Amino acid sequence: MASLKVPEPVPSPTLDSERLRKAFQGLGTDEKELILVLGHRNSKQRKEIRETYQQLYKESLIDRLYSELSGDFRNAIILWTQDPAERDAKLANVALKARRKGIKQLQVLVEIACASNPNHLVAVRQAYCSLFGCSLEEDIVASVPQPLRKLLLGLVSSYRYDKVAISLEVAKSEATKIHEAINTKKLDDDHIIWILSTRNLFQLRETFASYKHLYGISLEQGIKNCGKGDLESLLTVVVWCIGSPEKHFAKVVRDSILGFGTDEDSLNRAIVTRAEIDLLKARFEYANMYKSSLDDDVIGDTSGDYRDFLMTLLGKGPKGF
Amino acid sequence: MASLKVPEPVPSPTLDSERLRKAFQGLGTDEKELILVLGHRNSKQRKEIRETYQQLYKESLIDRLYSELSGDFRNAIILWTQDPAERDAKLANVALKARRKGIKQLQVLVEIACASNPNHLVAVRQAYCSLFGCSLEEDIVASVPQPLRKLLLGLVSSYRYDKVAISLEVAKSEATKIHEAINTKKLDDDHIIWILSTRNLFQLRETFASYKHLYGISLEQGIKNCGKGDLESLLTVVVWCIGSPEKHFAKVVRDSILGFGTDEDSLNRAIVTRAEIDLLKARFEYANMYKSSLDDDVIGDTSGDYRDFLMTLLGKGPKGF
């Protein structure tokens, strides 16, 4: 369930481009107007706006946003306005080029591979090649140590069947295989990687349920019992992103807010990438998991146009379109 | 270099559909006319013909071809007329469902993964999901034994960078890694699979050249020295399909013709799948490798409309379009 609110009928891309152009001109930028337009358009509409704006004014909308704005608001609204495949390719590249590549960085790749549809994942791989002159997989091999490398390579290379096709027999037999791997502490076993990177998401959810049914604990708990290394942590993210991405993204928002200061990059990523997918569900899970309101917590940690923009994507922005 | 010959200007899909329809009607089918039309159209034009024919006559062109024709000619012309991604998905499925899955069957997967462009490979994976209700990778895991499984999974999951980007340093270092794997007889080492399934084809050709330069023998010879098992055989196909697909397909044609009887399935596959890509080169390599004419050998092993059709795809069919 998306949190994004789009007006009905939606204005033409030409009208939207004119509003944006006007917001850029004059003394200072009219940030409120940028939020009112861009914060209420879905990815197809934003694509049309980018193209129309370019045609009308012979400049890139993204470049203009970059030169007009600054700080977290700029980062968030550019992340939102970009082509989603290019956006994710860039997020993946930032993760892989980070000096420290912990779970916080590498989970971005898991999100792209496990919490989006197979055609989007392929589009990200295409965009990665175009933007960075090599395959996403080459950069994973070059920069991620084993055994995480093998797991991530399998996941980002997947092209899963995207309809519901569940076999209870497969669920049981593969839950058993996963249990054996956990028992023998061989979480990087080829069979585990194959199960997680070739099966469709519905089958995998059934397999996870079967694991719980057979062994009396959740798969997350099973993995935790195995150890506290990076592989265990990353596998837990995989299980969440496959099993209930809304819980994972609720946690990303929570982690970005907790402690001193805010991790705006993670907060932006969670809200921008999920506003058109399942951010309403993530809000619900957030309340469930943390006995706190996601909206209130975001409001408490942000301010000004940045706050208004995030709240708009959360479906709670300033009134009017 | 394609062998296919297309008339200039090309007739409209409506005109072509009308000619095909007429060829189906009356006493007996006019096979010559089917060859003249379909055997001289590229994949984009055949797609338009399929769509236009369906619209005009409310029947599938493929179904009509199936009901009008028979034998090897039918198989060849249907293989040619189908959507290339669906065709390859079906070929992959036949290979995976074969009772005996030797190199002859599994090399079909290597051809699709290593001798076509990355977008075609993705389209094949999409078509496989649509046609067979599961991912291509799931069927590989279910039906191919180790260590071939791991190699094939890596290759079919690849999305290679498709422009020329070569590093001599990478070529040397990865040639050395391959040499180590050959020396220790660990050809299914993860590093080898990663090299072969993540690097772009231009880089891999440089790496193969580097291997020859460093160790004085070709990589094929190195692999052969390692043993005569299935993995060695399949890896040799991989090296050929990456290094010089035209040689590989010349060999497929040769193998299909040699000995008693003809292996029409392999002959059809080689000619149909490469007529728009590199069949002229394959003909040249065939002459080079076997001191014999590919055209003459195909003519010697086939007859009638079947022969005329294959020769048309080879650019040597009956005169006229």
C-alpha cells in the first residue's frame, strides 16, 4: 500500500513543468511549490515531467533542482525525482564504493534484489552498466569480501518468477535444507544461496513459514542462533526483505532516527523508495514494532521543507496539491 | 555478419500477411511462397507479420504453419518465425527436460547465455517464466547435476556490460587465476565462475589471449589437459561461445551432419539462431576448420523445401524474394 497521494485528474506534464519553472525563477526558490508538484506525482508522471521540462527549457530538471536547493531537502527531492532504476543503481554504487562496507551499506543491495520486482532489478543492472561502465556484479566481486560476496551475487543476479506458485513439498524440503545449513553453521552453502536467489517470493515465504512450523522458531531466530557475524546479519536482512519488506523498512526508518543525530541518507532511502510501494504498511509495522508513531518520529527528527517533503511522501504533507 | 537477405524496400506486414494467407489456401500449401516471404525477413519484420496476420485473420501464424506443414521443414520455419526470446526459452526448456542431459543438450544454455547479448538473455529469462511458470534457474537447479549446475547458473544469470572495456591488468590476473584452477584441477572454483559470468565479452577475450600468451597454449587446450569430464567439455563450449561463437556454431553444424543420419534439431538451431548474427562468419570458419563447404554439406544432408529454407537463411536460397 503506497502512501503517495496523486490528485485526480493529474495536471499535464506541461502544466507541471511550467509550475516548476516558475518556482525556480524570481527571488529565491519556491520550495513549497516544488513539494506540491513533485511530491504528488508517481514515477511514470515524474518521468513525463522530466522529459517535458527538458524539452521546454533545454535544461535537466535534476540539474536545476541541484543548483537551486541544498542539504537534506535537495538530496531527498532529487532521489525522488530521478528515474527509479538509475536511483537504485547509484545507491548500489555508493554502497559498494563506501570505505566501510558493513551491513548498513550492503543491505541496500539486498533491498534492491529482494524487495523489488524482477523487472526493476534488471533495469537497475542495466542502469548500473550505463552509469558506471561495468556490471554491478563485477563491482560486487571486486569490493565485497566472502562469504557476503557469494550471497549478494546470487541475489542481484536473480530473475524470479513473479506470480504466486507455491509447493508445500518444496517449502518443507527447502526449510529442512536451510535447517541443516544452520545446524552445521554452513550458511554460505551453495544450496542456501540457490534457494534464496532462484525461488519466487511467495514460495520463499511459504518455506520460511514451514521452517517455523517444523522447528518451532522463526528463521530469523534460527539464523541468530548460528552466530553474530556479518553473514548472519545480512541473511537476516534477506529474510526480512523477502518475508515482510515493510518490517525491514520500518526498521531502517527507526535505525536512522535512533541515537544522536539522524542518518538522513537511510531515512530518505526508506521513504523515497517505498512511498509508491508499501510505506503505509511500514508505518503500521513501525507502530507495532516500536510502540511509537513513524510520522511523529520523522517530524521530531527533521524540520522545514525537508520535513514537509518527507511528510508529503508519507501522505501527510501540507494541504492542497 | 548476418547471412539473411532482406529485400529493399521491404513489403508491408499487411502485404506479407496476405501472401502467407494465400499460400495456405487452395489445394496444398505453397511452401515456396512461405520461404520467399518468411525466409527474407528479419526478427522485427517477422514480429510485425505475426501481429498483422493475427489481426487480419484472427488466427496465430505459428499455429497455421504447424497445421499446414510437417517434418523438419515445419520445425525449422516455426523456429524461425517465433519470437526469438520465446524460441530460446523453449530450446532451453527442451534441453533441461531431456532424459539424457549431456553436453549436446546443455550447450544450448551456454549459447543463450554467452553467445547472445545481455538484453536478449534477460528476455529469454522473462519468456521462460511466462511459458513455464518458474524461473529458468529453478529448472537448472532441479535438473542439472553438480558441478555443471553451478557453472550454468552463473552464466544464465549474467548481465554483462556490453561495450568494449578492457583492462590488460585484469586479463593477466584472471588468466593466472584460471591457470591455477586448471593446475589444481578445481575448474568449478567460485572465482572461475565469477570471471566467466560477470566480465564483459571483450575483457574475457583479452583474458583468454593473455592465458595463451602467458602459458603457451590456448585456454581450450589447458582445459583439455585438465581432464575429459563433462565440466571440461562444457567449459570448452563456454570458451568457444565467448571467444568465437562462429567457430562454435560451425562445429554444431558439422556435428549435426557427421555420421549416420542428420541431427536436424541441432542443424536448425545453429542456422536459425545465427542467420541474423554471424552465420557468414560461421561459414568461413567451417571451411577453415573442416576444409569443406558448409553450404555443400547442408545441401548434401537435406532435401526439398527443408533444404531450400535452410539455404535461404544461409543467403543462398532460390532466386527472387
